[in-house]
Amino acid sequence: MNTAGGSGQEAVVGSTMARIARSGAANLAGTGISTVLTFSLVLIIARVYPVQQAGAFFALTSVFLILLALVEVGADQAVVRSIAWARARDESEQVPTVLRTGLIGVLASATVVAAICFLAAPRLAELLVGRELAEQTAGVLRVLAVALPVAACYELLLAATRGYGVIRPTVLVERMLRPALQPLAAIVVAITGAGLTWLALAWAAPYLVGLAGA
């Protein structure tokens, strides 16, 4: 009876389960922190800006998040699986090709959508938030359009870290760093009394910081 081999397998399984448990706990804690920080951002904007302007801003950032999910076309999940599969087969030399292919595709689709949103910002703002706020929010749309390719690359690279079986970068950057920077930047904008375009810049800039972190 090969008791040594059985013990070794049990140790590996135990180590794997412990790592999964730690990752799950860290992700849960990070999600909780992110939720609190996001709520604080909403509270700051709702208290500082008039109701109509705050509502328009939230509507446009929601559209941004929808477009962000669309331009990724599932590439983030594909990168996670591809990197994990390459490492499992001891073919880590394929990882740069996987990343390059994913980035090119995501960047291309995000740039096309961003260009359309940037050029058609006044008309889109009118359709999304109404004629009364179109002039104030066209600048918001242009800022978000420029941020779209940055955010798409950020999410793809962050997904790539999960392909290595680690959750820490996602927890630290996506669940903590970016959500913490957004309300801080919003507070600065609110103190200066700047308009919605500057608020959009404050909201979008942490994606660039997150991209560097990813």
C-alpha cells in the first residue's frame, strides 16, 4: 500500500482547498469594502450636485459600464481560461501571445466605440439625459469616451492575473484602490466647485491608476 503517495495527494488537495478558501474570503472582504466605497461616492455626488445633474451623471456612468462590458466581448474570461490552460500544460511561453491577441481585440473595439461616443457626444447626451442637460453632459460623455479604451485594457490585464490563480491583484486594485480613489477625487472636485465634466474626469482617472497597477 502506497501510503506516502496518498498522504502527498491529500496534502496537495488540502493546500489547494486552503488557498481557495483564502481567496474566497479575501474576495468577499474586498467586495464589502468596494460596496461601502461606492456608496460613499454616490452619497458625495448626491449631496453636492443638484438632483438632475447627479442623476444624469449616474446615468452616463452606467452607460459607460455597459459599453465597457460590451467592448470586452468576453475577452477577459477567455484570457483567464487561456492562461490557466497554458500554465497547466507547461506552455507558459504562449501567455504573451494570449495577452497580445486579447489586448488588440479589446483595444480595437473600445477605440471604435469611444470614437463614435466622442464625436456624437452632444446628440447622445440629448438622447440619454434630455435636451435640458445635454450641453452640460456632452463633456462628461467625451471624458468617458476617452476613458473607455483605458478601462477595457485595465480589466483585461487584471483578468490575466487571475489566470495565474491569484485573487490578490483583483482585491487590492479593483476592490480597494480604484473605489477608494474615486470618492477622494470626487471630494476634491466638489471642494473646488467644478462642474460635471471635471467630476467625470475624477471618476474616470482611477482607471488609469488601476491600469498601471494591473
